[in-house]
Amino acid sequence: MKYVKKIEEYFVGLLILLVSVDLFINIISREIFKYNFDGTEEFIRYSMIYITFIGMAICFRKGLHVGVDLLMTSLKTERKRYLQLLINILALIFMIFLVKYGLDLVMFSYNSGQISPSLEIKTYMIYLAIPVGALLSILHISINTIMLLKNKSIDFQEE
């Protein structure tokens, strides 16, 4: 699991770095030289899609997903555990649907042979972020749920 954690975080970190550098260079180029690089906006848009979906999995791993803080802090430990289990089950169901329909979208795009306008990237590679992020989220939610079912507390802050 530590390799998955490192790959997720390095991948998202690298994309954030590349997006920042690309945006900075394009702004300087546009303001000083009046030249706009082709594909910059497209690269940033597609990178943000991957950052969002892989970042979603990181948030599930770290326990930063949606949880009603007021409700969670007001509940006793055992009820908090049941609420967390309910949240995990609902999130798992949603992620399963996201994997299924994300894969449908990937297959449709793959079969249609679509490519992006500027960078000429096959669009199925872009849509692949949806099922990959959802599968990673399922992995992390499942591990957290198993820990809860084994009556172990999950220390999200260890990371």
C-alpha cells in the first residue's frame, strides 16, 4: 500500500508542478512576447481532471471526504463508527457506479477514435482518469471499512 500512496502523491504533485510551470511560462510569454503556446490550456484542463480524480482517492485515504463534522463530533465513539461505516458504504456504491460508467465512457471514446484538438491526445486517455480514480478510491474506502469492521480506529493523521 505504501507504493500506491507514493505513486498517487508523486503523480498528483508532479501534475500540479507541471501545470504551475506551464501556466507561468504561458503567462510570461503572452504578456512579454505576445505569443500564446498552443495546447497550454488543454494540457492544464486535462491535468486538472487527473488531479481531481486521483486527488479524490488521496482524500479518501486520508479521511478528508465528506463527513458532517458537526454530527461526527457530537456523536459518541460507537455511533461515530456506525456513521463512518454508513458513509463508507454509500461512497463505495457511488464509486462502483463511477467505475462502471467511467469505463463505458472510456470504451466509447476508444471505439470512436476521438483525439483532442490541440495536443492530439486520444480522449480515452483523458477519460481514463475517472475509473482509475474511482478504483483507487474503492481500494482506500475498502481498507478503511475493514479497519472499522475489525473495531480498529483509523488514524487518518498518520500520513
